[in-house]
Amino acid sequence: MAAQQDLSVFVRHGEGGVAGMELAVEGIRCAGCMHAIENGLSKDAAILKARVNLALKRVTVEWREGALRPEAVIERLGALGFKAYPFLPSAERDSVTVEERRLLRYLAVAGFAAMNIMLLSVSVWSGANGDISPVTRDFFHWLSALIALPTAAYAGRPFFESALRALRAGAVNMDVPITLGIVLALGMSVVETANHSDHAYFDGAVMLIFFLLIGRYLDQMMRRRTRDLAGNLAALKAETATRLMPDGTTVTLPIAAIAPGDLVLVQPGERVCVDGIVETGHSEIDRSLVTGETDPAPIGAGAQVHAGTMNLTGALGVRVVAAGAGTLLDEIERLMSQAVESRSRYVRLSDRAARLYAPLVHATALATLVGWIAFGLAWQEALIIAITVLIITCPCALGLAIPAVQVVTASALFRRQVMLKEGDALERLAEADVVVFDKTGTLTLPEPDLLNVETIDASSLAAAGALAAASRHPLAQAISRAAGLPAPLPGAQERRGLGLSALVDGIEMRLGSPAFCEAQALAERVSTEHPTASLIAWRHGDRAIVFAVGQKLRPEAQACVEALARLGLAPMILSGDRDSAVAAVARELGITQWRSGLRPDEKLHVLDDLAAQGRKVLMVGDGLNDAPALAKAHVSISPISATHLAQAAADIVFLGDSLAPVAETIAIARKARTLMMENLWFAVLYNAVAVPIAVAGFATPLVAAAAMSGSSLVVTLNALRAARQPAAPLAQAGS
């Protein structure tokens, strides 16, 4: 009796009572397979969505919680003729390696057999003028059959198995006509040999398999490279965490057993295993995953840390906010997966075209056979031409034309810390001709920062930072961050409405309003230099400082705006902030079109006006009030620091503090659109040229196999160009 499977651990539980699972599926070859799987699964009323990724050979299935057992999805795929299992990165790498080795074995057998049969065929051809007796000729033909038939049965398995799976499921994929062509060529050769004919095509059939296997093997390698380019975040995920118990002991537990509110220990040299807040310890963190900044950042009590970042120097006690599911790393991985699964309108177009392939190519081959016989050609020669038609027509180029570009482009964007949420976001982004920015949290950093840090001596900043660390006020936290997040000053007391105070070396130290710190005159001088900043003063005895705290521009904001202008996009600012603050940012960035004090509905009116003028608006925003505008715009981008509602409304999300990804993403999107169109046109032109040549009898099955395999490789190799950096607009800005 077979053991009962329990796949509930692989189920992803989403919002709104939707459950889902990602499956690795064997035998997905072409758009016909995609159509068979998606149609077959969608017939089950319990399944809400089934999405196939051809390049990654994965299927994502969603259903209502409780409406379906996850095991039933795999059973349903089995009934459709596809073996499936829960996707695991390590298992995928193993299966890819096994498949490549398997294809290499088949290729070696087919190549060795083809060489031997060709030697026998050469002997027959050289004796065609009568130097070889009919008995010897028949012997060489039967000897060729003895080599060719077992070779085809073994080396042709990738095509035969795939075709049988499709036929059992009542579908037709690209391997059905290939299998039909091979079987017809071998069957005709056996019949011709039995009838003592001069012609047999064992050499052609085996060479056909050999060339098809070369194409399949190279295609497998290209797909693996494409998958590798998509990035693998699994290595950043911790499998276990060390929980700190109330009695001071530690226990190592699976990450699934860690709950929000737990206190975990992160040792130096370990990756942070959870999202949380540091409670004890000081260290340096490599936050390049989140911010893109490779320099280690000092971190201490009160600082936020994310799963996947690296703890470098000191032990940290971290209070868990999220572990496993719900972490920033989990969200990044989800967005990355969504990016390569989403369908664009170009993908839907190529899918429809590829689905027409099977009935069309079979009808064309049959018409070719009947037509040539009607014109008086021998049935053997007419059948060879029909076999060539079956083989040369290639839906793979159409099926791969767009998904391959999407996967490689998603990877290129991921390396630049950009995540796509919608399949057609790249196409819409490539069409954008005007960029509308929100100001607060978008052009500026979301957290206030110290604006006059260069005028403050290090010892005073350290002292003020230690006192500021005792407060959770945003302005005090800005000073604490600028000082490197020192430990809070012992004995610090909060004076309601005034600030903080503590006794240091017998003298009271204060941090708060200029009046509380008796620094009004100094505050007036600082205010003239930073008119839009908030002022907070510090005094210890005779020493006094006034800090200007405000929102700094995001790194590379100036270069980004200049790059957008060179790309032909007019920048604008639409902000709800006060006039003076928006004017200062617009002036600093050189943006001439800006409006301030706008409500969310007023931003929508501006976007409507731009759309009425025929403009394609890219909206870049991060706040709750930006969500309607992000949803309304032609295409939208949000930073990862955005509110959840803004992220949900945006088509694209970028990580880190730098604004550089906005301009870079547009340049990459335009290049991706060009590659998509190139691939589509190549696939269409290939079939438009190749099929008439085959129907006219100017190609052989051998040539057809080489051409069919080559067309798939061409579109895949062209897609890989998306991984190369296009003209770097920011680099040009600095030149």
C-alpha cells in the first residue's frame, strides 16, 4: 500500500483565504504543454489560477483555503501526463543536472550510431552503379536497421515520452509531430528494405535524432543559464534560529518554530534569520540585500534588521517581528517569482500563436503529402517531404520568444534591486514619456536625517547621540543614527514637552528645543542656512549645538532626474507638502514643473489631464496618499520602504535608498521590449520562410532538424542579451 502524501508544509497561505503552491513539473517543452496544463487545471472548479512558467518549468497553482488538498493538484497533473512535485531549489538543481546528463548520454549513443550507419550508407551509395549486389545492399540495409531501431528507441526517448504524455492527456505538443516524423522515416525504411528497394533512410532518421538532441541539450543549457540568471534567494534563508530563553539558556529551533515576540541570538558571521528589532548588543551589518550599500552599517539597540543580512562583528539579541513567511526576504522572493511568472500581452500573443501550431502543422504536412502524390511524385518521396514539414515547423521559438526575455530581464532588474509585480509592467514602462514624483519619502529619504552633520565635532555628536538614544522621538533618533547608534546614556530623563536631560560629570546635559537648551541665538543662525529643517538643540555646560534635522534627498536623485531627461521623460513633482518645502527640492533637482499641497484626489485630476493629452505617466510614490495615483498611472514604481497599500498599487518595487533604479529600469525596459519584438518577428519570419521551403521539397529531414533546433536557440540567446547592461544613464550623468 502506497504511503499517504502530506504536502501541506509546501502550501503558501495568502490574503483573502487563498492558498497556493509552486510545483516543479517534468516534461514541459512548449506552449502546447503550457496550454494543456493551464486548461486542464482550470477545469477543476476548486482551482482559482494555474500559471505555467515555460523557462523555469514550474507551475503556480492557487485555490480557496479548504477547497482542495494540495496532493490533488499533483494527481490532476499526473492525469494530464505530467509528473510534478513541490518546488525546492536544491531539488531543481539536482533535476536539471540529471536531465542534462541524460540528454548527453542519448546524444552520445545517437552520434555513435549515426557514424556507423553513415559508413554503411556510403558503401551502399558507392555501389549504386552496380558494383554492389542486391544481397549485399539488403544486408547493409538490415544491418543499418539493427543499429538504427534500438538507437531510436533509446535516444529518442525524450521526444517519444513527451509525445505519449501529451496524447494520453488528449493534447498535442511539439514532440508529437517530431515523433511522428521519426517513426514514419524508420517505418518507411523498414518497408523499403523488405521490398528490396535501393533507398532506405535509417541514416537520416538517426541523424535527425542526433541533431534534435543537440538542439534539446543546448536548449537545456540555455534554460539553466536563464534560471540561474533569475537569482536564487534560498541560500540567504536560515533553516534554524537560536532562541534566547528567559533563564538565559539558548535552544536551536527550526525557523518555522520561531514566532513574533521571541528573542533570538545572532552570532558574528551568521546571517540574520528573522526580521526584528535589536534589543541587546552592538555590531556591524552588511545590508546590501536591502539597501544596495556594501559598506557595513553600525547597528545597536532599537535598530531594525532583516532576514538575509549578514551580522559581521558582534552578537545581537533580536526581538522577532517576522520569521520565515512575512519577512522582507520572503517578500523579495515572492516578487521575484511573480515577476518571472507574470504574463505580458506579448506572451499572450505568442501563446495563442503557438497553440495553433499543432493542428496547422499536421494539416500542412498532410496536404503536402496528398499534393505531391497528386502531382505524380512517388509516395516515398512525398512522405519524406511531409516528414520534413512536420519537423521544420517550430513553435518553440514562439513559445520562448517572450518568456525568456522576461526571465532574463527580471534577473537583470533583481541585480539592480528592482522587483516586477506585473508581467506587462516592462512594456508599459518602456512606453512612459513623463515621470511624476511624490516628494516626501520618494525624492527624499523616508526617515529624517541630520542636515548639518559636517559642522559638528565628533565628541559633541557622540555625547548628543548617547542622550538622544534614550528617546524614541523621530528627531532624537535621527541624531542617534548620525552618531552611530550609541548605547543610551544612563540616567536620562524625558521632560515632557521640552526634551531630555541627564547628569554627566556633575553637570546637566540637555537635548530638546532651543529654548530648553538656551540656544535661541544659535538656532536663528542655523535656521537661515536650513529654512525647511526642524531644529533640536544640545547643551552641556558652556558647549551648545543646534542640529538641523530634515529629509535628505535620496542618493543619486539629481543624477536620476538628469538621466530621465536624457531618456526623453519630463520630470514633475506632485506633493501634499507645503509650498516652501516642495520648491526647495524642485530647485535643488532642477525640476521646473511642480505642485504642492495636493490631496490624493487632486493628484488623480492631474494624472487624468496628462492622460487626456496622450501622455504615458510613470508615477513614483511611497505614501498612503500616493496609492490611488500609483494605481491610476500608466505604470508605477514604489520604494520597498513604501506603505503596504502603496506597494500593492505599484507595478514595480525597488529596494534601497538610491533613486538610481528608476532611470535604470526604464532603460532596461526599453531594451527588453526591443528584444521581445525581435524574438517575435524572428519566430514569425522563420516559420514563414522555413515552411514553404520544406513544402517545396528543398529541405531534408536532417536540415529541418538542424533548423528547428537552431531557431529555439536563436531566440534564447537573443533573450540573454537582456542580462547585459544597456547604456548607463547615471554613468553618463556623471561624465
